[in-house]
Amino acid sequence: MIATRNAGLTRLAAFLPHMADDYATRRNYDLGVHSVVSRLSPFLRRRLITESEVVLAALGQHGLPPAAKFIDEVVWRSYFKGWLELRPSIWRDYCDGIASDLVGLDLARRKTYDDVLNARSAIACMDAWVVELTTTGYLHNHARLWFASIWVFSLGLPWRLGADFFLQHLLDGDPASDTLGWRWVAGLHTPGKTYQARADNIATFTNGRLAPDPAQIAPRYPAPAEPDGLPQPRALRDIFAPNPKLPTLLLITEEDCAAPPVDLAALNIRAVVAVTASHLRSPTGLSQHVAAFETAALRDTTRRLGVADAPIIVANDPDALIAQAHHAGATQIVTSFVPTGPLQDWLMAAMPRIAAAGLCLAEWRRPWDDMIWPDCTAGFFKVKKNIPSYLAMAGLLPAFDAQKDTK
Ligand SMILES: Cc1cc2nc3c(=O)[nH]c(=O)nc-3n(C[C@H](O)[C@H](O)[C@H](O)COP(=O)(O)OP(=O)(O)OC[C@H]3O[C@@H](n4cnc5c(N)ncnc54)[C@H](O)[C@@H]3O)c2cc1C
């Protein structure tokens, strides 16, 4: 898969005819070729194309009732991003728990864990999904649900280790969608509500391509519990707006590869630098596909900004970033909002050194996120029922109406 905005736009155009009935009726089928889902997730995750662009395209082609299911799914992404943003301790607990989950595996479960990761679990569907994930960087949503359910309830493995495995390999790997997808399956997102994979369901929705033995995938382990329950949502993290007067280093990250919603010409930009951070996704490794996709997406972004040769540094020692800023004579680093996740962890840990080097950090947050994230305090329903008003607020419904008028 090519990691450019153009490739994302091409995929979007190709999927446009399928965003209504095809999607609503067949999206749950995992037929191996994935023609009934968009496969836009690696592009949306990095905002090579944005949620509002995709939603506008769906509205323009089909209108709101027919494209509603597809738009709902795109908004699920925003919901999970906002939900984690309001509860960053869930991400912190996830990161802290991976090492203890690994250490806590007894010999039998350590073997099960190694066997699954090496596609020799003896459960043919699990092995097939591992091969697909590790070779393509993608799994259909239904396969992710089945895989996570069998991992947790049939094999008794810790959900965090499964989420970590996904993050290492998914091209769309996202701290919010991944951890909260796993928590949803395990019954931690909506306490008491778990997702249980069933052999007949797998056979039906793969058209018989995968037909596990019901006994092999029967649930044997209880849902994991969190005695303290869910943390209360907090307010969105405060950010400093860019100061147009300060000499500025523009920092590009995979969190947002779209054209910035701020007037770059009004900023005093001295240089552009991109930073790779995928290696921070997991303490246990990273697929080469993911690393290559991220670097290519960043290069495509600097190229579109007119700086094809902008340095791409690695989020390791913050001195590399500081050196770029000093070299450019910048006193301000400006970047898109860095949401809860490994890049934010790195940046926040680097802040004392960045500040000591005489640099300040400013961010912009997209209106789409400011509009939806504050509502992500409870279940998805609260967000879903507001979708028509979000679309109107974002100016997408009038845009749709205007397009319709000219047809
Ligand atoms: C255990 C588990 C882990 C997951 N991990 C990730 C992840 O790391 N990154 C990720 O982007 N998605 C994740 N998902 C959500 C979902 O599976 C993928 O977004 C979807 O399969 C991507 O394929 P697509 O682009 O063809 O989706 P489509 O069905 O075409 O949907 C269009 C877009 O809507 C969004 N979307 C669709 N379904 C979901 C969903 N359930 N949650 C959040 N957003 C959604 C995606 O951005 C997707 O590109 C996970 C789901 C589960 C159950």
C-alpha cells in the first residue's frame, strides 16, 4: 500500500460507489479480499485524508440516510480518539501493564502466546489471521473482533498483550482505536458487555472460508475485571496557540499529515522537520511495514508542503529535535495536536529539555476534534445521535445540499 495522500484519495474515489447499500449490508463479511470495506484506515489514522473529507465524499455521493452506516463508522474513530483523550490514564495503565502481563504468564500460557504469535496455535482461523496481519498489516473489523475474543475468552491471554501485538503490525495501528477496541471486546469499555466469537458466525461471515471447531473456540475464561471501574472524564488538554511573531520550526508527525487548519503563511516558519514515532508503539517490536508506511507518509507530507528534502528525525533523543530548531534559529516548535499515545508520552518527557533549550511548543487542534471529543464522555450513542448536528456544524450538510442542487 502506498502511503501518500494521492493513494488515499484514489482509494476513497474507488470505494465511493460502495459507501451506501453495499457497505450497510455487507460490511461484516470478511471474504479475504476486503472489497466491501473501504480500507481507508491507514490513511485516516494519519490524516493523509481527513474524517471530514471522507464524510463529505459519502454525503455528496449518497446523501445522509443511505451513507449513514459508513459515516457512523468514521465517527467511531473520532469517538474512540476523544474517549481516550478524556481518560489518558487508560493509556498509561495499558503501557504500564504490558510488562507485568508478560512476566505474569505461566509456562502454559507463555507457550500459547508464542504459538499464536507464530501462527501455530492449531486454531486454523487464528493462524490465518496472524499470517494476514503480519504480511499485510490489515485485518477486517470482524476478524479483529473474533481474534480478540478468542484470545481473551478461549485462550485466557491478557488483552493488553493482544492489543500490543496488533499495534506492532497494523498499518492503521492507533493507540485509541486499538486499545479501546480490545477493551470493548473484553467487556471493559462497557462494563459487563463482552463480545463473544461464535464458530457459526465466523463461518457465515467468511462464506465458509474459515470454519473453526466450536469446541476449540468455546469461551473458557471469565472477562477481565478492573476493580476501580472507569476513570471520570477530564477536560481536553490545554494547548498553546502558535505565536505568529516567533521564529518557528514546523514539526510534522504521523498524527496529522493533512494540510494544517492554520494559515502557515502567517507564521514565521524557518524550517520544517518530520519525526517518526512508530517504534514507540510497542516495547516488544515493530513491523517493517508500519515503519516504512509512516516514513513514506511523512515524506509525502513534507513534499506537499514544498520541502521535499526536510529532515526526518527519529523520536529518540530530544536533542535531535532541539538541534533542528536551533539550526533554524527557531524559538517555537509548532505542530498538530499530539493526542494521547506514545508520541505524546515522548514529547511530554522531552518538554523539560525542550524548554531548557529556550524553545516553546504550540499546537493546533482541528475543529472536527474540538466539536466531537468533548461529547465522548460515555457510550457511543451520545455521539451517534449528534452526528447530523456535527455534520451541519462542520458545514458538510449545506455542502451536500449545494452539490445536490447543481445536479
Ligand atoms: C480489537 C480491535 C482493534 C482495532 N484496532 C484498530 C486500530 O488500531 N486502528 C484503527 O484505525 N482501527 C482499529 N479497529 C477498528 C476497525 O477494525 C478498523 O478501523 C477497520 O477495520 C479499518 O478497516 P476499513 O478502513 O476497511 O474500515 P471501514 O469499515 O471501511 O470503515 C471506515 C473507517 O471508519 C473507521 N472505523 C471503522 N470501524 C471502526 C471501529 N470499530 N472503531 C474505530 N474506527 C472505526 C476507520 O477509520 C475506517 O477506516 C480495531 C477494532 C478492533 C475490534
